[in-house]
Amino acid sequence: MVAQEVEGRPLPSCPGCGHIAFRDPKVVAVTVLVDAGGIWLIRRAIEPCVGEWALPGGYVDWDEHPSAAAVRECREEIGCEVEVDRLVGVQHAAFADGGVVVIGYAGRIVSGTPGAGAEVLEVGHFPVAAVPPLAFETHTELLSRADLTT
């Protein structure tokens, strides 16, 4: 691979076949889970940001709608079935090795008791006024845009 200028940006490309390796962001879906008592968060057990609080969520698989990914990630991370009610917003974060587009939904737990999944150290329930600092600025921004009343 060699650097080739494409639309004003140097991108890796193959001089033999001309293939360009675009640096597309990964897509992440998260859910702001609110109930009458507050908001549900997870404390991460995996990198990046092990031990820090975040919204439940994760990468969208190639064959699923982002809202379906948000529901699946809640099932995996907190062990509950959730219903996604609406889109809260879309955020972007760029890093040295890539970027993410974070799609945030508002939702609610419809069944199950929240508990830590394999990639989660603990699940916490916080009053809206006492939400701890979140691991990702994108999550903080989405939380600020969500209607935290039920």
C-alpha cells in the first residue's frame, strides 16, 4: 500500500489494482435508559476506558439496524429486554487509529432485572442529578440531549 491523494486526503491504496483503503468510522449504538428513579449505566470491563461509566451500547453488526443493535447490546450488557422509543442524536469522535459514529436512542426496560454482562463490571442506577462522569464525550453529549423525564 502506498499513500494516494483522494479528494484532498492521503489514503492507503494498492499501486497494482488501485484499491483504496478508505478510513470509514465504525458505527456504535447506545441507549439512554431512563425510568422514574433515574438512569441506568454500565461500568466497562473492556478497553477502552475499563472501569469507567458509560451508556449501554456497542458496535452495530453489518446486517442489523442500529436500533436493533441498541436493543441487542442492552440484552448483552445488562441482561434486560429494552424498547427503543426514539432517536436522541448522532455524535462523531475521531481518534488516531479511526473513528466512530455513535447513534443514541432513548429507551426503557420492558423485562428483566439489570445485571452485569460479560463486558460489564457492574450496572448502576443513578438519579439524574447524580450521574457520574461518563467515559466518552459522545455519551455525555447524548445524555445532555435526552429528555430524562419519564
